[in-house]
Amino acid sequence: MNTKTMAATKWTLDTAHSEIKFKVRHMMIANVTGSFKDLSATLESDDDLTNATIQFTAKTGSIDTGSEQRDGHLKSVDFFDSEKFPEMSFQSTKLEKKSGNDYLLHGKLTIKDVTKEVTLDVEHGGINKDPWGNLKNGFSIHGKINRKDFGLNWNAALETGGVLVSDEVKIMGEIQLAKA
């Protein structure tokens, strides 16, 4: 048994090169895409990513769908209630290697003080040095959640049947972290 322990490396979000986006089916015919502009994240790990601890937060008031009216509705009590719940957060519980650079990220997502277990697909893009000598670590993240699991229940029935907003929310992230 190897008793040598590697020191953990801390990585912090490179906000200029990272994004968290979501897609929600609208009127049952097309997707609306949005993002959160105010993000923070850290990753601590030794060389074995399966030992990683990952934390993420987004300011709910920083939501941006390209429509001020829609963003205002999403910030309201009908959805995120950004005044009462200014942040959503994620805390990893396990990073499980599938194969190659593919992982399953297990953790607890909290939105509006409701915490649920979620699993996201993660592809590790690798580690590289930028032209200024800074070490960067890249990840692509994909997954789905049910918004109603987190108390985001507002909806409207359509005259032709169906609903205005789907329950399923697709999550996509392109994340670059810088060595702290």
C-alpha cells in the first residue's frame, strides 16, 4: 500500500473563459437558452481527479436569457425569488471515472433552500499552460434536472394543450479553472 499522500492543488474559476448555460423547452416547440453571469467555483484535488472536491455558486439575480422582461420574471417569486434566495450552489460528493477523460459528477444542488442529489456528465479537457505561464484546467459539463424538484413550479397552460415551460432543464457548462 502506498502511504505517500499528494498535496491537494486548489483551482479557482477563470470567469473570463467559463460559462454555465441552461435550456428549457418553451411552448413545447423550441428551447430558450440562458446563463448566469456571476459565478464562482473551486476545485481541490491531487493528481487523481476522483479525489476532487468541487464547489460552485451562481448569483440567481445574474440570470440572462436575452430578454429583460423574461429575466425579471425568472428573478421573481414565481421562479428563483432572487431577493430571498440570492445564490444557488453545488457541492460535490463524488467524482466517478467512467473511462478516459469522462466522469460522473455526483453532488448536492441547492436552489431556493431545496437541496437535491444530482449527477452530471463531465469531460476533463486537460491541463495546459497559457501564454503568460498560468496553469489552466478545463472541463465540459452536461446534465438535466427537473425544475419542480427545486420549487420552480410556475407554469401556464397553452390553449392548444401542453404548458408554456417544460419541467426538464438541460445544463451545459464550459469551465476553465486557474491554479490558485
